[in-house]
Amino acid sequence: MVKRSQDYAGTHSCQLPHVALVVAGTLRVEMDDGSVEDFSKNDVMLLPPGHDAWTVGPEACVFVEFSRGNDYYGTHTH
């Protein structure tokens, strides 16, 4: 089962901004406007409110978040 950020947020999309560095795996992010971008190892994510995200591929996406999103939703691996 694919866990999406909306599973944690309880809304259609996450309404918090995120700043993070991906250290493993790939995270696919879909914005409310329909645009999609993948973030992989060594990519920096600067995500505004209004996004959903999920792991792509067999490896779990692991990232270090420098914003406070995980404090709000709890600690989870996307």
C-alpha cells in the first residue's frame, strides 16, 4: 500500500511548507495545480503548501527535514 502525505495530513493535500534534503530513495511530489516532480538522493526539496507526496520505486525515501512539518504530523517515512 502506498502511503501518501494526505494520509498523514488528513486533508486533500499537505498545507505546510517543507525544506528537506533527500538522502535515499525517490519521492514524487504532486502540487495542487497538477505539476509533478521527483526528488532523489542529494536533491533539496523546497515544497510550498498544497502538495501530496509518495515514494517511487522499491527503496523507501528518506529525507532530513529542516522545516517543522514532521513536528506537526509526527515522524513518518513517506
